[in-house]
Amino acid sequence: MPDLIVSAALTVAGVVSATAAVINERRMQRHRQPGVTYAQVTFRKDGAWRRSDLFTSEGLAYQAKAARYGMAAVGLWVLALIARVVAAR
């Protein structure tokens, strides 16, 4: 039972982190350079990563935060999965 609680807590923490990533991604979109559309930055193969011609410096700061929160969410979900597998043994 305690293993299940740990797994659930890690999963919830991952959801919170993913939510923060989405919020920062949306904030980033508000700081596009003048004349740059949502489609121009969203549908790129490079993901518009660190492109100062597409985003202002504030937008790039939000982009970095979104990436950190997103990677933290993935890490937490992997840990939750590992905790769940260990609990099943």
C-alpha cells in the first residue's frame, strides 16, 4: 500500500509539472515577435527552439521554463512507473 501511495504521489507531481509546462508554453506564445503567427512557430521541424527571430527574450525565457517543467514531468512519470513495477513484485 505505501508503494502505491508513492507511485500516485509521483504521478500527481508529474501532472502538476506538465501543467506548469503547458502554462509556460502558452505564456511563451504571447511573446512572439511582431508579425510572427502561431502556425509559423508551432508547425516547425525545429520546434522554434531558441529562435530569437520568432520570440522575444521574455518568450525564450518562458520556453526554457516550459522545457524544464516538461522534462521534470517525464522524469516523475518514469519514477512513478518504476515505483509501480517495484510495488507489483
